[in-house]
Amino acid sequence: MTGARMRPLTPLVACTLVLASACRQEALWDEDAFHRLTAAEQGLPFQPEHPAPPPPPGQASVTPWGEGPRDLAFLVAFALQHNPSTRATWERAQVAAAQWAMIESLWWPRLNAFGFAGYRQEAIAQQDGRLLGYGPQGDLGLELTWELIDFGRRDALTDETRRALAAANLTFNRALQTLVFEVQTAYFRLDAAIALEETQAQDVETARVQMEAVEDRLLNGLAIMPDVLVARQRWEQARFRLEASRAATFDARGTLARRMGLSADVPVEIVSLQRMPIPDRLSDTVQRMMAAGGTDRPDLLAAGQRVRAAEARIRKAEADFLPIVSLYGSMAQKWFDYTPEPVGTVSRIDTTLPTYAVGLNGSWLLFDGFERVNAVRKARAERNEAVAELTRLRLEALNEVWSAYFGQLAAERQFVFGESLLKASQDSYDAMFEAYVNGLRTLPELLQSELDLMAARSTLIRTRADLLDSAARLAYAMGSPDTVGRFARRGETPAKVDPRPAESAVE
């Protein structure tokens, strides 16, 4: 068991390696920065170690990467490196790695150096009294203890900590997937909010053109003043919706900044996805996806490792009923210089002599007030709890894949219908506007056609955002990086994923 090493864990997307390499760079402890972060005094607010440069006038903050929009891949990589949630999960994996290394040390012998220097007095009983000796004394030596037989105690401890390390690594992998999913969904929502804002601006322009057409008909005596007032009302309503969409865009931009580990006031600019081809249609069956999501997800694998760790604790608790045999050895050099009392033929003793011992030590705890019995009961209950938690997580994973799969199918159909609805609404409005200008249609009919066109534009944008979000949700529910390839543009060769496993917390 001492030579056991971690097996490679589930590979992640290529950007995972960026964070893994960044997390390996240990930062030195900064007491002042820690004090500033945890200060409770009101007069000592938090001060960042490297304050950001002053923002330009009229802007609350600036982006760390400079100006210009960034695509989804760049923002995901930035979030993986700077979001504190992934750093905290990585440090927990490092804690598990250190605990495993600590248990591995139990297989090695213990070597202890000891020494004493000082004044000592002792009395030895004699037939006619006592012999009292006093004077300086010194000891210097080494002591070796090596546990040879423990009937599986160290095996169980090593297996438990190794399983805990595997669970921590898998939890870290799932934390990366969670962060990628959150950044993706925030990106899609911001992109949809920007597109809705642009659509609302188009609606304002459409309402303005329509209002001018009604005013022209009024001047020619073909319309009445109430028609003009209604057209102006629709124009003001479109302007109101435009301002509301701008507020939604600000909120979505702040959400994306927080997902990336930045302040909400950082103005994150993104590359639009409105002209990007949608993901390919699903080609796999729901049964296969559920099978993959029920076995390959890192959180399920981590729960399985926790079950194995609980079984190892049972073995350790049962092994505590058995004895322990250890090898013991010591070697020391003693120095004496003392005077006996009463003084006999020898008035002073000065000697230096070596001492040593070697042998086996044995210990067997026979009764401890039923502590070990209750420890076994506790370990078995923890194992049963871990099994129940694994079952619960697996059922939740299957339900998530099931829901995400049919959600994606519905989103694909809705997007196709949304495209057809927008085309039909645009054709209908163009024909209705032309007929109204020529006096063949009434204003209420034109206004209703305008409302249908506005609703169709917004519907297409929302269905597109829902489609992208459902694709990301399905990939996250399955927990497999292979589904990332579904976001590749049509007609392009998807980027190859490195088949080599990602590095674990320890080599």
C-alpha cells in the first residue's frame, strides 16, 4: 500500500489545464493582506493588495484585459483563473493530498533524538542504610520505533485518505464544470439581452416610421387626429420598452462579471453570437445520455469514492480490536560524575559508557468502555449514509439529463418555429403597411400587425438564447467534456480535445 499512487482522473476541457497550472503556483503568506481581508474594525476597510488603476470619468471600473469585446472562450479561461470559488475548491483538494501524504508516513519508522544534561541525585538502598549519589549527568542518544504488524490499520487509513483525495479531485473537476456552465449561461443571457435591446431599437424605428406615415395621411385628409395620437402612443411605448431592455442588459452584464470573479460594475463587452450557427441537432438517444450522466459525472464519481472511504473506516475500526507489534531500538551515551555518600573507598565516580537496546514491543487494548464497538457502529452508519447519498445523487443526475434532453428538443423545435414566425410576421407587416399607405387597410389592423412583428422578433431572440442555454445545460447534466463539441460552428473542424487525462492534485 505504501507504493500506491493516484490513478488519472476524468479529463476536462482544455481550459481546465490553464487553471491547474495556475493553481500550482503557491503564493507566499501575506499577514498584512490577510489582516486587511479579515479586519472587523469599521475604520479599517478591505484594501486590495494590488489596487486597480483609477477608472476614466463616468465609468465605475475597467476590465483587467483592456478594451474591446471578448469571446466566450476567453471569458471562460479568465473565470477559471480568477474566480475564487475554483481556487477554494483547489485548496481543499490540496488539503486532501496533504492528509494522504501524512497517512503514508505511518509506514516509515520513527527516529527520535533525545538528550539530557544537568544535575541529578539518587539514593540506592543498602543493608545498613543508603547510598546517596549526586553530581552532574548527561545523556545523548537515538531511539527507533517501527510498527511492523497492525492487522490492517494503516492499510485502511491509506485507502480512506486515497479515496478522499480522489473525491476531492473529482469535486474540483465538477466545480470547474459548474463555473464553465455558469459563465456560459450568463454569456448567453447577456447576448440575448443585447439583441433584445437592439430589437427594441428597431421597434422604436418601426413605430416612428409608422407615426410619420399616419401624420402624412392626416395632412392629405386620409386620416383623423385620433389615429395620429394612437401612433404616437405606440411610439412612446416602444421607447419605454427600449429603456427597460437597457436596464436588463446592465443587469445581465453585472451577472456575467460576478460569474467571472469580478465586481458587478466592470463593463464586460462580449462578441455577439447572433450570427453564430446553432448547435447541431441531437443525434444520440436519451437512454445513452442518461447512462453517461449516471456514471461519468465527477460528482457521482466523487460520491462513489466517499463510499469507498467509509468502507475503509469500517476496516480501520474493526482492526482496532487486534494487537500491535513494533520494532524498538535505542542507543545512547551516558556520562556520570558524582560523589557517593557516605564516602567509602571511592570518593568520586567519573565514567562514560554506552547503552543500547533492541527488541519487539507489543500492545493489546483489551477493554476501553465499548469505545471501539461504538466506533464500528459509527463507521457502518457513515457507510450507509454515503451509499444513500450516492443513490440520491444518481437519481438527481438521471432526472437532470432527462429534463435537459427534452428541454433541448423543445428548444430546437421552438427555434425553428421562431424563425418561421419572424419571416411570416415581417412579410405580413410589410404587406399591411403598403396596404395602409394605399388606403386599403385601417390603422388598427396595421397596429396589430406591428405588435405581432415586435413579438416575433423578441420570440426569436429568446428561443435562440433558450436553445444555447439548453445545450449548455445538457452538457453540464451529463458531466462530459465531449458534448462541448456540439457548440462547434457548422462547416468547421471542431478543435481536438487532448485525450490525455488532466493532472490531479498530486503527482
